[in-house]
Amino acid sequence: MLTTLPKAIACKFGVIAGSSDSDGSAAAEIVGEEQMQCPRCGKQVQGKHGICNSCGENAMQCNYCRNINYEKPDGYLCNECGNSRFAKFDIGITLKQGFACEKIETEEAKTQALQ
């Protein structure tokens, strides 16, 4: 998802923090051993080409945008929209107004702030 903020934001200091419920090895195991399931009917897909025998849907397509990544069909993220069938990403942003910086009013102050 892409959004545009109504005002321009100037940031002098920022912190990006993240957390994970696992070390990532479980997702790597799932990618290697995954039994493909049809996104339409949910049945297991037997063919190596990913076509469901029950409904004819392509199981290698992205569940969100229906794109098929022919270069890496078992990819962790969709190469078109970034959706993952193995994980869910939630991003939250908290902004606070800060008053700890000085105003830059001259060219000398600008060059000093950029150092």
C-alpha cells in the first residue's frame, strides 16, 4: 500500500524498530516442503506445473494480485505486489513533534547542520 501524506515532513532523527515471532527458519522450511494448495478451492495440487485438477486454477499465482512469478515460483514475496503467502506484515508508525532543534536561517548554519 502506498499513501501520500497531506503535509511535507522534515525529520532530523528517526528510529526503526522491529520484532519477529520467529527466527525466519520456519518460513524457509515451509517454502521448501510446502504442498501447494489451490487458492480457489483449497485442495492439494498434484501436478508440478501448479494447475489444480479440481477447478483448473493456477496454484502458483499470488493470492492478492494473481501475478505468477515464472522466475521463482516458490518465492517468499510476490514480485509484483509484495504480498506473502507465508507471513503477514503489519507496520505501525508513531510520530511525535520535537522542539529540540534550532532554526536554520543562514547558509552558514545550513552547511554546519549538514556536517
